[in-house]
Amino acid sequence: MRLPRMDDSLALARRGYGWLPERRRQDGRRTVRGRLLGLPVLAVEGPEGARFVYDEDHVRRAHAIPEPVQATLFGKGAVHTLDGPEHRVRKQLFVDLLVDDTPGRPALVPLVERVTAAWDDAVPGWARQGSVVLFDEAARVLTRGVCGWAGVPLEDDGVPAMARDLTAMVDGFATGGPRHWRARRARNRREAELAHLVADVRGGRRAVPAGSVVDAVARHRDASGEQLDPRVAAVEVLNVVRPTVAVSWFVAFAAHALLHWPGVRERLAAGDPAYAEAFAHELRRFYPFAPFIGGRAPRAVEFDGVRVPAHAMVLVDLYDTDHDRELWEDPSAFRPERFLDREIDPWELVPQGAGDPRTGHRCPGEQITVALLSALGARLARLRADVPEQDLTISLRRIPALPADRVVLRVHGTG
């Protein structure tokens, strides 16, 4: 394909989630051609584009994720960087831990119970403080809950620092400057700690609950039959714990939604599980989270009449797919009820990736996100709190996006 001479990296930094949609409107096509970090890029959107990107015959992840993203968000050697049998064997570890096909998803209950108990324990303290930053408090609640469930030893006084590090890894993956270097330092610190933990568990010097995340990762053998290097094992433990704590972004978005669409609050607070889950899905569709995902073409391929040279980057625009008018009626409106009688197509609702999480590169922790948001959304709706004057704007230039003041609340208790 004929490519523009200018690199789009600066445009991505300036426009964030709007970069690809704006280019798509300018070009009058559903595909966008460009360059990022010096590499040719084809960006697509919609179900067909997602199917194309998730087909390993067209796009592969090995050598595709830039080093700054590996060094902050995913970790080096992570499952996200693998293809073929290596990916399938490693991915099965996460599927066994995180994906539950049982009706009612009882395997997720212990984690949800730990997190909701941590929330309920925290609310009286929030009321005594006078005002709290919801994003920060949610991160601490989620950190306490997921570390206990995953078998990561964590004392009460260590929760705030762990929560800061886990959110920093997410907050700094798509930017330069202080946020990025804070993310690198946080990852190095926590990988080193968890690598020692894995080595101690293997050596019988430390016990963790049988079947916990740490136990499963420490015992896992890859396609080669070898145990994971302790540092890679630490990466994969973090790839369960970190995305769970990233639900704090959606908790902040949930508060934003309840403030801007107050009619949702009463129905959510009533405790209808089906509506709570629909609310969780609409949060994930409506609000900006992952901007895009992709890999590199292993050979010259073609999509929508556009030739993609070998080794070019191919991206699927997740945010724009979740706001596609051909898929979603009135996509700019926040309407949880759209999910009450709609079967979810894994190629249409793609906030955390597309396709089957059991076999492809879609996030296997998506069920956890939905289960936690369903439970915490209802609790948030029942929270008695005032909202002081603050900046709640959500800039699409910032990746990952977040209400500017992270949602400050004066909490009085629960309803």
C-alpha cells in the first residue's frame, strides 16, 4: 500500500482515542493507512476488521508490542507476545483461572466476595474522612480483594503502595514523561518481589493457597515442558492482578454515568442482577478504555482492497467499533437497557478485545470485569454521597482516559 511519509505517532499522542476516527472521516474509508514508530500501519474497525486482525494467518503478536508497552502494561515475555502453540498453552493457564462457563459463574464468587467485603469495610472510613477520591479508593479496594484471592501476600499497610503501583502500570503505558517512568519503576519493583515469591513457593520456603493464581503460575509448564522463568511467572501473576485493579477506571466511569444519567441510579440500586450486568456492559461499551489492539502481518496480506506489506502493523480500533452506528443504535447515549435482551456478539462489543477469550488474544479476565462492575455498580448506586464542585470532563486525548479529578465524593454512608 502507498503510505504517507509523515509518522502518525505525534498525532496519536495529541488526539488519543480520536486519532483513528478522525482519520477515518477525513479519508472517507473504514480503513486508515499511516505510520507509527516508523512502521507502516493499516487500521481497521468493525466485526470484519476484528476478525481479520485476530486471525493469526493475517496478524501475529510476536515482536508486535512496542517495548515501552511491554515494560509498563503487559510485561516482557507475557502471554500477549506469543503466537501459535506457545500462546495456546500459556493462554490455557489464564482460561483455567479466569474463564468460567458454569451458569452463574460460581468460580468468580470468591473474588467478588473478597472485593465487595473490602468495599463494605472501606465505606465507614470514607465517611469519616470527609471527602475521598473514588478512583484511588476503588483501586485500594480492588487491590486488597484480588491480592488475597490470588495468593499474593499483602499486609494492610502495604495496600496503598501496591494499588499505586498497579494503577501506574496502566496509567503510563501510552505516554512519555513522568507517567511512563513511574509505570516502569512500578513494574520493575513488583516483578522483582513476585519473582522471589514464585522461587520461594517452588522451593518450599513459602506456602500459598492451593489453586490460587500464584500456585497455578508457579506450577505451570509451557509448550516446551519447562517451568516459567521466575521473572516471567511474576509477569503473568501481574497479568491477573493488574487488570483486576484496572477496574477502578470503570468504577470512576460508573460514578460519572450515575451523575450524568441519574435515572439509571434507582434501577441499579434496586438490585436486579440482570440490570446490573447490563450496566456493566454499557459502561464498557460507552466509556474509553483500550483504544486499539493489533499486531504485525507475517507476510503481505490484503484487507478491504488495501495491500498490507509484510511486517506492517495492523490495528483494530476498539473504541470506534464500540461506537459504530451500524452496530449500536444511538451509540452516544448511555443506555444499559440495550443489553437486557441483546445477545452479545464477541466481534461487536470489544472494549477488551474481540473474539473468543479461550483461544484467541481477547482478555480472559473480561468475566471478572463484568462480575466486579455488576457488584460494585450496585453498591455505588446505593452510596449516600455529595459531589463537590470538580472537573469531571473526560478527555479523549488522554490514554487511558479518566475523569479529570478522578471523582471526588463526600461520603455519608450507604442507603
